[in-house]
Amino acid sequence: MNANQDTFKIKWTFYLLLVVLLTFSACESSQTIELYVSVEGNDGAGGSITEPFATILKAVDAVHKLRKNGNSNPAIVFLRDGRHQLNQTLVLGIVDGSPAPSELIPLEKYGAGQSGDQAYITFAAFPGKHPVVSSGIPLTRWKLLETPPSELPEKVAGKVCGADIPEGLDRFYTLYDSTGRLNRARDAGFSPVQPGGHRTSNFPSGSLKNWDNISDVEIQIRPSRAWVVNMLPLAYVDESAGIAKTSVSATYIQYPVNGAKVYHNIIISNPEGGVAHGEIAKSQSGAYRPNIEETEMDSNLYYHSTNHTWVDEHLKRMRAIGKEKASLLADPMFKDPANGDFGFKEGSPALALGIEELDVSKMGLLVK
């Protein structure tokens, strides 16, 4: 009897312990992973609210280790106040996303949405805090240079400021002040003298030089498509042959601009608005379509019956680079366009621009 009682007690204790462990395990498996990052933290810490990490990269690395160990719970990385510096690219991969197809996951219209059962990382400000995540490097103590660098023209004397570059920063391609990104120094530009290749440009004499820091120089290319802009690092310049090569390929082959001209046209936008000339214009040969800033344009008449904002913006941009100086925004004053009479009424601004009337009666599909 005593032996049976002891056996019953042992079994009961085992069953009770098993139930407790299973209950605890179930609760733990549904918990969201919470990690904390503070600019005053320590990457050697555990990432808890009392012992936060110092960097976002360390928090992501900690989540990846949990994923490898089979933890697929959603993870939230809370950021404390301060400027969280990224000194290398933050790489997020498939392991950081939802395992379910995207079309099966309902998303909020704005924001990150609600946490679900997906295995993913959410970066969030700690309640009441306003952290800043940036990879920028502050440059301070700017001074006006009395003597500009020898590589610059004399006319910039007294207009160039300099600052010491922090140690470890080899090169950078963008610079910002309190108002936004600053324009990079550039020359007047050029059109290739003959067709080149995806990495080859045939430039006019004197347009490019074999600078000592050639790898620091980039050329901006609009390779015959107005919707494409390439920033390509130079790799090689032969000044005598007029050939330059880039270390990265352009989207399209680089062609010259052969006398594209847009003069004495009437451009009327549809009621939904539009973009002037589609921002492109065909060359006379029809071989390429140079971007509009490389096209001669003037004495054109623009009109939109309800919204001429796009015209104002186009003319402002073109006049800033010496084009469209005589062009106008005005009603062309057609005689009876509804019935196909596109002659000009007396006083039409089109006549003042030298635009000739067109007889459209013999244009298009004619019924005999």
C-alpha cells in the first residue's frame, strides 16, 4: 500500500510538472521578440529594456540568430531618443519578411500596420521618443578659403569653403545643408561627337581631362531617353583621341544630338494636363530622341484652358537654360476649331510669333 501511494505521488508530480512546462512553453512561443537600442547602449549587452544594444545592426544580428535557432515570432526593435548612426548598409533579407505570400497579408494604408504571426522585424520609436536614423556624417567648422585649390578656376576665389573630412571617410557623393541636398559642381556639359557604347563616350576636345583623381569624377548621362539619367564613374580618359570610358554601363548607347529643333509650334494640353512635348523631341534624322534640354526651342505657343501650371514650370525651366525666350502661354484664338477651322482670329498671339496657319482640310483620313 505504501509503495502504491509513493508511485501515485511520483506520477502526479510528473503530470503536474508536465502541464506546467507545456503551459509555460505555449505562452512563450506566442510572445513577440522585443529588443531595445539606445545611443548610450552597449552592443555587448543583451538588448533588453534595461540593457539596450548600441546599434541597430546589432539588434538585427540578434534577431537573425534567434531565427536560426527556430524562433519565428515577430520582432520589434525599439529605438530610444538620439541619432542612430548607420556606418554600413543595413541588409534585410527574406528571413526578415513574412513567410506568407504578400497578397494574403492585409496591410494598413499608412504605417507599419498591426503585428501578426509573421516572422518579420518592425523598427519602432520607443513610446514618447523621437529617434533619428541616418547614415550621414556631420561636417563642421567650415571656413572660407583665402586661396582655392589649384584645380579650380581663379574666378571662384573668395567663394569656396572647406572643412576637414572625418577620419575613415574616403569619399562621398552627396552633401546636404539645413535646406536640403546641395548641387554638385559641374561644367557646361557636352554632346557626344559620334555614337559610342554603353561604357564609351566620344567627347569634344577639351570637354574631359585625364585627371589624377579620375575615379572620383562622375559624368551625368541622359542616353537618348528623357526618362533616364545615369551617374557613371569615369575609369579612363584619352584626351588626344577624345574617348572616355566609364566603370559602369549606361542604360542605353550614348548618341550625339544632331540639331533637334522645336520652333513655331502650338502645344495644347488635354483637359487632364500633360507634360510639354513629353519632355522629348526627335532629331532631324529620326535616329535618336535627345532630351529636351539639348534641343533648340523657341517661339512656341502653349495653351491649357483650365490649368497651365505645367506650362509655367516648363517655360521657367527652359528659360533658365536659355531656351523658349520668346515662347508664350496664351489662347491661340482659332476661328472655329469645333468645325475644323484652325485659322487664326485677328490679334492671335500665334501670328506675333510667326506661326503660319495650317490648312487641315487635306490632313488625316479623307472621304472621297
